[in-house]
Amino acid sequence: MAIKLKSAWELERMAAAGALLTEVVEEVARHIAPGVTTKELDQIAHEAILRRKARPAFLGLYGFPATLCTSVNEVVVHGIPSDLPLQEGDILSIDVGLIYNGFAADMARTYPVGRVSEEAQRLIQVTEAAFWEGFNLLRPGYRTGDVAHRVQTFVEGHGFHVVREFVGHGVGREIHEDPQLPNYGKPQTGPRLRPGMVLALEPMVTLRPASVVILEDGWTASAGRGNLAAHYENTVAVTEEGPRLLTGVLAAVR
């Protein structure tokens, strides 16, 4: 495992990439509504990234065919944008990355489409809150297992379930770097966190226990019909002063 520590100069450039990505996600979010197709949202994201003189990080990555991952209802991650319109009561996870001036940023959110059930709304809220639980431990001296265990116990304490097939990861000049950052694990295990590490912490949570299945398109990761999945991700730097949010809005801390 080769963990790349970032200099102060590199962190500032990653922060610039993260700020642009946050704008992109907010622009996409404004268009999420019943009747809109995920392919339309993908086009909005693509154009928004290009306008900011950045490039999509996911388009073509390992062969992925779109700029935006659009995962509806039981789909956990890697949903491919389509011409199917969103329906009232759906939940939609969007996951997107960009490269700006040689540095990557990665971010995901889950949104209600119109009015959703109380359990769907609670799933979305608990998934976001689980991120902040883990975020608070992204400090020098802790280990990745400490963060993972905090996320897992928080999610399970609220009656939901963490996805084990997909994990968070390092971010830098590449969208995926070492180390891996699972959403489950044991305290005092895994690499020790050090200043200069940049990590994508991304709880993925399901309503009911699930073994995630990849559908025939080779990408769509489903938790099973009738289940629901939510996803919340930010790119975070480990610093001497504590965790530094590089995507998203820090004022959203609960």
C-alpha cells in the first residue's frame, strides 16, 4: 500500500477542485424532480464540469459510460443514467467526481424525489449523520478502522445496515488512491491517519440487510427489489488541526 501524503500546496489545489465539484452537485440537485430523467441530470453535470474548465473523473474510468452515477431506490452505486423519468417517492443517489488542475475531488448525495416515505427520509438522514460521525475521527492518531467502526455502529444503532461490498478510498491526483476506507470494521485496525492524507469517506447504507448484486450492465449495484439504499460522500483532508472538508458545506454538520 502506497499512501500519498499531500503538501499544503496540493491541499489548496484539492480544495479548489472540491469547491467546483460542490457547485456542480448543487446545480444537478436543483433539477431533481419527478419526470426528469437521469440522463438529463448527467448532461447537466457534464456541462457544469466543462464550464468550470475541469474534466469528469468518472467518464471512461474503468469503462464507465457517463459523467454521473445515478442510483435510484435499491441501487447502491454505479447506476447508469437512462431515459427513464424519476417518479414521485423515489430516492436518487448521485455520485460524481472531477479533475481540476491535476487534482481530483469526489462527492455523493442522496435526494428525495418529491415527497418520500418517512423511512426513506430517515435512511437519507442517518446516512448523512453517519458521515459526520466518521468525519470527526479523521484526525492524526486514529486509524481507518476507528472511523469505519464509528460509522458502522452509528448506522446499526439506528436499525439500518452498512454496505460491505464498496468502500471509501484515498483521493489525490487520481480519483482512487490508497488506502481503502470501509464503513465497517474494528477499532485500532488499518493504517494510522497522518496529516496530508486525503480520503473519500462515503457511508453507503441500506434499509434492510443485503448482499449487493451487480446487474447485467456490469455496473449497477443493487441491494434487491423493495430495498432502499442511500449514499453520502465528501473528500476530506487529515490535518494537524483536524479534518478539513474539501467538498460540501461544513455548516451542514449536525
